[in-house]
Amino acid sequence: MNNDQSTASPPSALVAMLSGAKPHVPPAGSVRQHRMDDASPAARSAGSPQQKQRDFTAAEKALIRRVHGYMPPLQLLGIINGRLAGDVGTGAVLYTMDQLKAEIASVTAPGAVDGSDWGALRKLLTKARREGILDLINEQVINDFAVVYSLNQKQVMTLKDILLKGEDE
């Protein structure tokens, strides 16, 4: 009975190793390699040196921004790489954990600004001034904003004091 079983199926890997025979090797392409097998980006891109790492798309950045606080980073990276492989194909260079962590850090860097946090408001105004956005705000823009959002006179004066302060000096 043992002889019938051994001829019906190939020997197990352990039996083959102990007997010195070659183990059964599946044909090329029948075994799929897991995407997370190679942890290092160098090992992943070693097969195709001409491909370079790509940046996250707007959709991927939106996904990261929405779910990074609720989902473990490794799972999020797996989802994003799965989408990339579906969109581009299996030959695409996958995103790395370092790229994901950098994107999460850039998403979470600016803190929430509320009415009592003057330090954050000053940082926001400095950034707006540096990018040229603050130069676009004039008295007419503030008045239009006040009409649309039904601001009272005190709120309008406060906005003008804060945003137009640099014009008077």
C-alpha cells in the first residue's frame, strides 16, 4: 500500500531532502510571490533598474488622508499597492513604507486652527503670506466673505484687523 501511494503522488519535500532526490519544483509562473516578501525597496526594484519610484496620485493621497488614523500603515500600504498593481500592472514599482510614512507626516503636519489658538493662526498667516495668498485678500474680499457667511460687524472688523494689518504698516 505504501508503494501505491508513493507512485501516485510526488514525494514530500522532507522525504525528497532526506533521500537526496530532487524535490518537485512547480513550473515557472504557477507560484505567485507575495508583494510584501521583499521588504527593501532595493530588492523590489532590482529586477527593473530603469523604473523609478513614483509619487502618490491625488486619489491615493486622499485615501491616505482619510484612513491613516484608523488603519495600520502596513495594511494601508497593501491596499495602495494593490490598486497600483491593478491600474498599472504587475510590473509596477510598488510604494515603500518610507514613502507612506513621509506622506502621512506631510498630511498631519499642520495642526487644526481654532479661534483661541493664536500661535497656529500666526503660522497659518505666515504660510499664506509666503505663498502669496494673503496678498490676494483685500477689503472687498472680506466684505463679500462677510455677506456670504453672515458675519456680524465685530467679526468683520476682527478679520480686517488681522488680515489687512500688513497693508497699513
